[in-house]
Amino acid sequence: MPRARVPEPCAVVLFGASGDLTHRKLGPALYHLGAGGNLPPDFAIVGFARRDWTDETFRA
């Protein structure tokens, strides 16, 4: 029986993280991938934006 491939830890960098596309499309898509167990356990998202937002603002 072949061994299951173990995903490596990874990160996604979002440029324009405070923008409309991230809010409407990318954020929900990443959430559903994580909720469905399709992301590795050590997965991270790094967001860059021109707006001065806190971590809590991004999570809202």
C-alpha cells in the first residue's frame, strides 16, 4: 500500500489584504479550505496592505 503524502508547512502571502477581492473571495475560500481539512496544520497567512489595520481588524 503506498504511503500517503504528508503536506509540508506553507504560507500564503496576500498583497492587498485589506482589499475587496480578499474580503469577498480569497478570505472565504481559504476559510473553507481550512474548515474542510485541506490545509496543512502549520499553514499561515501573511497579509500586506496599505491600510493601517490591526490583527483584530483583519480577523473581523
